Amino acid sequence: MALPEEYLADGERIILSFHPHWKRLVLPFLALIVVVAVVVTAFILIPGDYEYAVFARGTVAVVAFVALVLWTLIPYLRWVTTSYTLTSHRFAISTGVLNKSEDDIPLAKVSSVSSDQRLMERILGCGTLRVESASEKGDIEYRDIPHIQRVRHELFRLVDDAADGTIDGD
């Protein structure tokens, strides 16, 4: 999940490393339950003496497999392959299942850090982190950041240290 040690610069250390909030997995989990319930119901309702019962059950199984891959497996893989790593020098974002995309925002280029939380996000302890940097991407939003206040606090502290020219010393 975190950056491998060989990708860290001299003196750089990992402060926080995390995936998006688990709430991204709620709908895929519900889809899993619904698909399994539909498959069980279909298998029960297809009569055993029906001449095409094997084909009907096979069709149900294939459709269920495709639905599970699309609605459950792919969202899970997207969640597990998305990681955020805050180091003493940068904020690194890695995404991608088959193709990998990595963004590094040097803390020295971050000009502001803010967060937004809707009511349900406050209850769940997550939110949207907005990082404004002096890079070509400018204002970047990261949704479903867990422990948003802690992340925002640490990021702000590290940005402040980078602006002062000090190195994070715990």
C-alpha cells in the first residue's frame, strides 16, 4: 500500500499511508448480496424436470458471474489499488488496476489545503481533500479520504514545515 522504500528520497519517510474510505465498498457489497440472492432464487425457481433447466441455470450462472465481476470485483480492485501516501517530502497518489497512474505533489509546491465533509461523511469520518498546488494540475480534489481531519492536519503541518525549510522531526 505504501511507497516502497527504494522510491523514497534520502531523509524522506512515510507519515501516513491509506486507501480511500471503505464506504466505496458498500455498493459493491450490496451488489454481491443481491446477485447471490437472485442466483439462489433463480436456481430454486427453475424446475429440475424442465428440459432446458441445465441451459437456464448455466445462463443464470454466466450472467451472475459477469454482474459480480462488473459490480463487485472491479470496484474492489479499484479500491485496493488506489493508495495515498503522505511522506515528509510529498503527497503521492497511486491508482489503477491494469494501467497504473502515479501523481506526486511536492509539499513545497502546495499552496493551500482544505477539506469538505457532508453530514454522512462526518458521521463516517471521511471527506474530500482539496489540495491547491503551484503545479500544472492546480486545484486537485481527492474524494473519500478516511480520517480527513487527521490527514488534513498532517498535510498542513508538513506543508508549513516545507515552507519554513524545516524537516519533519516527529
